[in-house]
Amino acid sequence: MTSRAVEIGSGPRKAVIGGPDGSLGVLAGPCVVESERLLLDTCERLVEWCDARRLPFVFKSSYKKANRMSIRSYTGLGDKEGLAALASVKKRFGVPLVTDVHSVEEVGPAAEVCDLLQIPAFLSRQTELLLACAKSGRPVAVKKGQFLAPDDMMKVAEKLESAAAAGILLMERGATFGYHNLVVDMRSLVIMADTGWPVVYDVTHSLQLPGSGETTGGERQFARPLARAAVAVGVDAVFFETHPDPARALSDASTQLSLADVPGMLDELVAIRAARAPQKAGA
């Protein structure tokens, strides 16, 4: 699985995802902006751990959560406040940022702050949204819809390419398997790689049990086994949501990884990535 390199952000902390010699990329952070303090504290630890392992890092948090099952679910601080909190992270650490957009109207304001625009799985076929993101000048990450086959992402990539997207990341987050369940078919990672663009495995969203109650349930205990499998297959990056105290998280509390568990998982994934690397002649 060899992909084109996608540059995210600029300056010393620019992240390069993919390419023949790329390191395993990491896109991570709290599910949603709960407070500026949470973002700063979490990013500080993630920067430290990724720097120590020389992993390209993009900080993730959603300033708005539009795809909620219940009217009582937390959706964010407000658009301006959420984007301002993300801007504070970039100012403090210089890291590239990724956040979700849900409508054409959101693209401009989000692109002013963030370096990578992410299209949620439920919206992965929305042509106008795809084209608006591509025309923003920012690279675009698209999560494969739970209702799509992996080869359908070829058409998604074609839409983005038609509008001269600055770069494309394709994400696997599981497919609907009956009611309230997702399953990850590792073949999809290889199939999506046929587009030539980097493939990212979404560790935490693929653990969800959608719609199973007032809030989405999940099976966090499978995070590390599935992440190990995806890296063994050859993904270019992993995406995961993490929180210092997942039980108190305002969104996706059942699947966000405890921040304290992140270094151990990264060590496992780096070791697997190294084991996959082709041996140089004479080595």
C-alpha cells in the first residue's frame, strides 16, 4: 500500500501523511470542544508523545457535533467559541488542526482556522459539500459512510479530484452490520488504497454501537486489537479520540480512549509499523 503524500499545515510542525517513506500519522484529540483548557492540556500530551516517536501529528476536535441521535446530546460550545478554542491550540503548539464540517456554509469559517477539513461518514456522498471542501484550498478527509462499500470511495475521491483538492485522506470507520452494530472489514483498507490516496483507520468510531440508547454506545476494549490489525495491513495513519476522563466526556464517552492509555498503544503501533517495513538490501 503506497500512497501519495498529503501535506497538512505549514511550518515546523507540518504533518505529511502517506508517501513511500512516510511515518505512521496520528490524528487525535477529544471528540468535541468542551473547553479551551481541555484542548490545550490534551494537545500538550499528544504533542509530547508523537514527537518522542517522530510521528506526524494532527490535532482533532469537533467544534460542532451535528450528527446526534438525541435532542439532549451535547453539540458544542457554539461555532465561534469552538473555533476560537481550536485557534488557541494552534497558536500555543503550532500543530495542524482537523475538524468536521457539515454544510457548505461551515467550510469557509472552518478553513480559516483548520488545516484539514473532515467530512463525517453520514455526509460522504454529499457532492456540494465535497466540492466546497476541495475548493477551500485545504486537504480533505472523508470518512467512508457506514452504508458504503470500500470501492464506492473511488467516486468520492473523483469528486474531490475534479475540484483540485489539495490532498485527500480516506478513512475507514466500520460498516453497518445489523442493528446497532458496526464491523470493520480489513479488506476495505486495501481496496481504498487503490485510489492512490492515504488511508486512515478510525480506531474509536469503528467501536461504536450506534443508536443503542439515549447516547451512542461502544466497545472501547477492542480499540488496541483493531488498531494493531489496521497498522499490520498497512494504513498510513490512525485516527482516534481521547479524553483525560472518558467517563465524563460530553460526547462518545463509551469509545474515547483514556489519555493515559495512548502512549502504550502508540508504542505497539510503531513496533508493528517497523516490522512491516521492507528490509534494505544487505541489512
